Amino acid sequence: MEPAAVVFPGQGAQAVGMAGDWVDACPAAAALFARASAILGYDLLEVCRSGPADRLNTTAVSQPAILVTSLAALEVLRGRPSHPLDAAPVTAGLSLGEYTALVFAGALGFDDAVRLVDVRGRAMQACAEAQPSGMVAVLGLDRDRVAALCDECRGADILEVANVLCPGNVVVSGSAAACRRVEAAAPAAGAMKSVPLEVAGAFHTSLMQPAVDRLATALADVTLRMPRIPVVSNVDARPHVDPDEIRGLLARQVVGVVEWNASMAYILSTGVRSLWEVGPGRVLRGLMKRIDRGVTCSGVFD
């Protein structure tokens, strides 16, 4: 089997029913949900299976839900006679998914990851509730043009580039009024379209700074180890092995740009030509097809 990068989705990949009968068929997957539920104080598997959607889609719940569903899917893949995991040369995760990647790489324990993501999700939810804010995907413009558009539409509000996902797909994030302005202005600036995202708030901007402070405190209390394979950071699209460096990057990630396009470019520069997306949804495979159509993309439940 060709060595493949293993990547993990972030918030937005969740959907009611994403933890199906496959969990019951894999004891190791079911055990992860049971452990997570004990830590969180609610039945995570039931929420992933039956919702309600408005609860699953909250930042506080969707983040641990995606983490655990992705790691459970990893156990399903690990249980197959032929799988790509032992030969994976590198891993990464989109925003929240970076925590999943760190667990996969042996840098972070499962229980600590659930606790951290619970703190992260609750802290980001609190920031979102503190001020009306949002995110808008701008399609068809490059990063520099989108950054200039933010300058034009910001006014006295917060409006920043938040995610650079693939060529022609840049997400901006900020105050609700500024998001409305950039959504309206993007087509006249040459964008194919602008799409407001169904998220709680302005993730990956300075509006999330209070969440950084809470997360940094939680990160200080967990053990991070040197990963067994490189984990590419969202912050600078480079792998890091020093636990203290990783700790600092995870805190910065909450307010920093998600450099997914650059992260995938780095992984491809190592010679990798195959990718496995492990977790709910197909977002990361779709992005890779926009980055390099020649990469072979697979999923656990394809």
C-alpha cells in the first residue's frame, strides 16, 4: 500500500447520524465513546446518533463529537487486515482536527484530548455569544485580494482572513456587520460568490482571544509528548516535535489563520501522493481535489 498522509476534519463536518451502527460493530470505537461520555458528563454517542441537530451543532458539543467520531473511525480502519496507518509518514487536522492528529501521532492522550477540546469548544462558544459575529467563505479570489477586501469592508469592526483552504476558497471572519459588508461586496470584487457559514461566531480572529487564555491554562495541565510522525501545524504549515512548541501553537491556532492550503502543499512536497480522510464528511478530500487532482483520496466508509 502506498504511504498516505492521514488527515482529520474540523468543526462543520458534524451531522446527526454520523456515529452509526459501525460503532457497535467495533468494540474499540464503542469504548472511546464510553470513555468520552464519562469525561464530558453526557451521552456523546447518543447526541452523535440522534441529535438534536441544534445541540450537536453548538461549538461546545460539535468539537468533542468530531474528535471522538474521528478517533472511533480510526479504530475501524485499524481493525481491517490492510490499512494505511502504520505506514503513514505525516498527519494533519483542520483546526479542531489537529487535536485528533496529535492523538493519532502519540503526542496527546485520548482523555486529555477530550478534556482540552471540551474546554476549547466551551470557550469559543462563550466568545461567540459575547458579540454578534460570523464567517463568510469567499470563492474565486486569491488570498491577497480577499485580504484587501477585508481592508475595504472592515470599517471600525473586526474582519480578518481566517481560513485559507485551497486555491479560490478563503474564509473571512469577524463582526456580524463587517461580515454582511464583505458578503455583499465580494461579487463586485470579482468573487464567484460569497457564502455565510453556519457557525456560532468569528473563529480564528482576535475576537477569540478570551478563549486562548482559557485554553492555554488547560494546555499547561496536560502532558504532550514528541509525536512519532510529523504533525503539520495549522499556524505555520510546518511540522513540530517539541511539546512546548506544540502547546504554544495550539493556543495561537484559535486566533490565527488556518493555513490548510499551505499545510497540504507542505505534505505534498514530501512526496506523498495519497491521502486518507478519517472522520465524518468529505470536506478535506474535496479541498485536496482543488489543490492537486492527482492525489489519491480515500475515506474509511467509502
